[in-house]
Amino acid sequence: MSAIEKHVDDVSEPYWTGLKEGELRIQRCASCGYLRHPISWLCPECLHEDSEWIAMSGRGTVETFVWYFEFIGAAVGELAGYQKELPYNVAAIRLEEGPRLISTVRDVAFGDLSVGAAVHAVFDDVGDGWSLLRFVEN
């Protein structure tokens, strides 16, 4: 079982399938229309359980970010294959449609990323038929 498969369940499966197909999908509450991320079985706005998955444009703006230069802690062994990506950033991206999500802005050097940068989604194949959502600057 891959590291991603451990996180896929009945609620999140449409999100992961969308990434495999090159599409960013977000839940929309069937009752109030709230676009929600992270994925949940319950709307945080109206507590309704029914939702539908809709495609987002993938375009957004960097609201804030941090840079990491080393892995610290117990998870290092599980993440050893990712160490070649250091340093990396973790950014809060506000999608054009409204939701904010956390991801990485790829292909940008330390010191070159800025708040307000326009970005768009890319889907990185990480093997075993899975993809991860990342962003690149426009």
C-alpha cells in the first residue's frame, strides 16, 4: 500500500481520482453551496452531510508561505525519499473560486516566492498511479 493509499477513503476518493485525471476537485455543500477544503463528511457552515464534487480552475494566489530546509522528527524515515527536494516551501493558496488550501509552489528558488504571486495547479505523478497537487507561478 502506497503512502497516499493510506489516506484515501470513501469521502476523499473523488479528490484523489481528480488529481490522477489532472483536475482539482473541491466539495460543495448540497445545502448551502459552501466550497470546502479540507475534505470533510460534514459542511462546517451548515452541518449538512451531502456534498458534490466540482472542478476548480486551479488558478490562485499565494497568501502566505514558509520555507523548510531540513526534516526533523520521527517522520524522517518515512519521508527519506523526499529529502532531495530540500529546501521546499509550504504555501497557503487562495483559489479564484474562494477556498484556501495548503500546497507547495514548485520550481521556485528560495527568496523568489512572494505573497500575492499568481499560481496555477500542476499534478505531479508520484508513481503507483497517484498524483499530488502542487502549484507553479504563472
